[in-house]
Amino acid sequence: MIATFENFGKKQKIKFSLLMEKGNWKIDNIDYGAGETLAKWLKEGLAAESDAAGDARFEGKYQVGDTTCTVKAVKMAFEVKWAKGSGTEIFVYDGRSGDRVVYKSESAKKGEEANMFSFDDDTLDTGTFYSSDGKEFPIKRVK
């Protein structure tokens, strides 16, 4: 099915691919032209989200200052168990700051600083841990 309309004074045409499912027509894809489709955008978005939020490279054991921690992927976040201390802390991907890759703790209350892993590059092997109390510790992946 093709839909033609005016968008900001310019004629537009998009093609809807329909699929019959359980007796009902459903949109399977939308083709915007020039190789741009809804399926392509969704696939790219999911790949980026997966790379950012579910990045298995963060999993493993790290030396953080004079203690260690073990990182395990849990759903779309990471569970961090500290060798010194009890319980676990949940961290989420927080984006990039230049070449640095950042994961922040979800446990911070509104207005408080969060604990943060800030890695030097995409290998996630070295970096700096910023504690919510303002202290900084070097990070090194333990092999």
C-alpha cells in the first residue's frame, strides 16, 4: 500500500508492507525510499542499544584500588559484587565522554553523585572508578 501526502510543503510517498496475521492486516514494514525502512532503523537502534546496555565486555573481575569486584550482566544492567562489602550494586551504561566508556550506579538518590566506572577505551581494561564520596581509584581488569 502506498501513501502520498504533503510534509512541510513537499510531496512525500511511503510504502507500507502489510502482513495478514490471524485474520488481521498488520504493518510489516514501512519503506521511506532511498534504502530507508522502519525495519532497518529498528534493527540499527536495537544493535546500538544492545552494544551499549548489554555489552558483555564489561563482565569479569576488576581490581579497583585495593579491592576487587566481579561484574555480571543482569537483564539490561550489570550486577557488581565487591570483595570488601556486602550485597550488590547495579550499574548501567551511561554513554561516552570522548573516548571514555562510562557505567554509573543506579543506587544514587536524586541529587547525589553516583559511583562510576570510567574506562579509558572500548577494551574496558583500564580506567578510573569515581566513588560517590569523591574518591578516585584506578581500575584494571584482572585476567
